[in-house]
Amino acid sequence: MNYASPSVRLAHLHKAYGKTVAVEELSLEILPGEIFGLIGPDGAGKTTVMRIVAALTLPDGGQAEVMGHDVATHPMRVKEHIGYMPQRFSLYPDLTVAENLRFFADLYKVPTAERIVREQRLMQFSRLGPFRKRRAAQLSGGMKQKLALACTLMHTPEVLILDEPTTGVDPLSRQEFWAILRELAASGQALLVSTPYMDEALLCHRVALMHNGRVLTAGQPHDIPAHFKHRLLEIVAGDVPRARKRLLTCGPAGIQVSRFGDRLHVVYGTADQERQIRSCLAEESAEIFTVPPSIEDTFVTLMHEGSSR
Ligand SMILES: Nc1ncnc2c1ncn2[C@@H]1O[C@H](COP(=O)(O)OP(=O)(O)OP(=O)(O)O)[C@@H](O)[C@H]1O
Ligand SMILES: [Mg+2]
């Protein structure tokens, strides 16, 4: 069998800022054509990992390689192979879409003839063609992110590092944005994408769930729920906050109650606890279902266990 060598290889990475451990014992590999998602809440360590891969922050320990180049010893080589879209990407608000692209082409020293071809391709690809003369300041949130991505792609990097590219973007634009990422992966690029949105985990080929600098679990998104080792009930109640309060006051100790939109998910361990949960809600107009755990249930539970250790 022919195994491609990984585009990104991280081994036992460690990074601390004073007493804050931002990344601990993190190892992962990303293959060409793969979208790898780093999923985690604020402060999980996602940006720190990405800055290390982009050769902008040195790790304190462990090893990080991009296309076979070590970030610590060959940072300039690494930078030739990557496109990095930071969490707060700075477009030039007074420049138009086309001028922003041209600015990045100059920055990356893309020869003119090549720039013209790439610009056309990126305009088409990002569907920003009709807006090429619009100033960046006047674009919608989703369009700004697409333009930022197009700027990042100007020098055709093999590895793309996108830090929360869809945060604050409306659901339709998020879908479009992910369709573009799938196209990029299909063309052979390796993508490292961070997101706080659990639904986006399902759009990645593999994900790592991060919390407090550590990977809680990693794998193909559909395999993650296999790590859920508890029992789960879904509660649909007329008054969700009241049902939640009730469970927390009269439900059994040690259960975990999370709100998922208009329903509650209750994680528990024993048949006895289930009886208590049901009797505690007997006077509420609540329907109770047994449901399979989702990736989000798994993450919430693993995070809870990680915090209470
Ligand atoms: N330059 C820095 N100096 C000090 N502490 C830092 C620095 N950068 C990050 N940290 C800390 O390291 C931890 C991880 O931060 P990081 O920005 O990597 O998380 P994140 O997952 O990207 O979070 P967010 O979702 O808020 O972007 C946090 O506790 C953060 O406060
Ligand atoms: Mg971040």
C-alpha cells in the first residue's frame, strides 16, 4: 500500500505561558487532502497549536514539522508551504476586493502573469467576482471571510491553517465556506481548521476535541460518540429552564444536565438514577426519550470529567 507522508506532524507538543499550560502532550498528523478539525471552547489551546504550525510561536517541548521541515530549525521553509488565516485576519478595509488580493500577491511576490491567472481563479472559486470593486469594509461577514481565505490562497500553499474562519458568520455562508474547504482538500491540500461549532466537526475528515491544552479524544467524527461511556436521556419540556432547575434541585447527585436548544440532555450512570430523574420530572409537562449520544454529548461529558479530575 502507498502511504502519503503527512503534511503536518506534531509530536508531544508542549507550550506554556508562565503558569498557564496552553498545549500539553499534543500529537497529531495531517495527510494531504485531509481536513483536520481542532474543536474546543475558549482558551482550549487551538490558536497556540496553529501558531506553532505556522512557525510563529516556538514550542517549549516536542516537535512540529510541516512538509518535512521543522518549525524550530527551518521556520522560513515552513512559511513557504503554509497559508495562515489568523483568528482576526486583517483585510484592508479601504481597498477593494481585487486590491486586497493584489496586495497579498505582492506580499508573497507572485509574478504578475501568474497573479492574473490566480486572481481570476480565486474570484471564481470564492464567488466574489461580482464584488471585485467593492471595498472590503462594505462586504458582509461571510464575504469578508471568503476574501480572507482567497488572500491566504494567493501563493498556493500545500498546508492551510484556518483559525476559526467561520466564527460570527451566518449559517448559509458557513455552509458555502465549508464547501470551498472541501474543494481545497479534494485538490490535495492539507487543512487544519479550528472551530467552536460542534456541527462543523462533522464536516472534517478527522477531529481532535481540545480542552485546557489537552486532546480529550480524536478520530473520525462519526467514531467520537463511541467514547461516550454513560447513559443519556433527552427531555423535551414546555418550560426548559424550569425543568432544568427542577432536575438540579430534586434530581440525583452526580448527573450532568446540558441545554441543547429547546431540549435538555441528562447524562447519568445507573437505573436507579434514571428512576429518580423520571420521578423528579413527573409533575412537569415533559417528554423523556432515550437517544444515542452525539459528538457534542461526548465532548461535554469528557470536558466535565477533565475539569473535575
Ligand atoms: N501570548 C500569550 N500570553 C499568555 N497567555 C496566553 C498567550 N496566548 C495564549 N495564552 C493562554 O493560553 C491558553 C490557550 O489560549 P489559545 O488562544 O491558544 O486558546 P484558543 O483555543 O485559541 O481560545 P479561543 O477560542 O478563545 O481563541 C489560554 O489560557 C490563554 O489565555
Ligand atoms: Mg483562538
